[in-house]
Amino acid sequence: MTGLVIALAAVVLALGFGGYRAVTDGRFRGTHRVRGTEQAGDDRAQAGVEGAEAVTAWSHVASSVGDAVLGERATLVQFSSAFCAPCRAARRTLSDVAAAVPGVVHLEIDAEHHLELVRAVDVLRTPTTLVLDAAGREVTRASGAPTREAVLNALSLAVGD
């Protein structure tokens, strides 16, 4: 009888976790504070002190990925790994959207080769997509493979349309 109760509990937990992931995967929500930003540095930047720029997600990406280019209107930064099946679906969706929307760039970063960057922008799993505005500030992010409609809605936040 005890084994049956344990098996039933395991099934209920697995179904609950699966339901949670189905609801939350690919949804854009909130932003994360970029590590390395100190309040004093932000205060100096706001006061106009030279050389005291606020640290953005893009500043970390640009320093880690040498050939990265910031989009004119927005940038879709995707963190992937080699054996991640949802990463392939996210790559297709994000490149299609970037090709369809003028001024938007899609940048894919291998999380395994850029661990410092992953830690700095607080990526916990792949795929994770960051939507950056024209200044390189994070507008929103999604964990999991987002849908085309979700990406377009997130881009409207970044470009102000």
C-alpha cells in the first residue's frame, strides 16, 4: 500500500510540474538586474559623471562576444546550448521575426562557452531570450521557446510601437 501511495504522489508531482512548465515556458515576463551594477555607479551615471555609464545587458554581451552588433530598434539575444531541442525551435522563431521586422537583430550565444556572461545576466536555463531596446537595456526575457506572437508582443515593448 505504501508503494502505491508513493507512486501516486510521484505522478501527481510530475503532472503538476509538467503543467507549470507548459504554462510558463516561452512567456516573456519581467527583467533581471544585471550583475555588476552598483547603485553608486548608477548614481554617478545619472549625475553626468564622465566614464560612469550604467551597466546594461548589452555592455556584458558586447564585451563577451566580439562580433556582436546591437540592432537599430531592438536586439533578440538567445542563450542556447548544443544539445537543447527547444533552442532550435527558438532559433527559427527569433530569426524569422528578426528578418521580418526592420531594425531588429537576432544574436545567438552558446551558453556553455560564455559562462561569465550567463552569470552576469542571470540566465538559469536554455533557451533564454532577452529582448534589448535600442540602447541595450533589457526590456523583458523568456525562458523556453517563445511563440512568434509572444516575440512580436515583446518587441512592441522594446521599440515603443
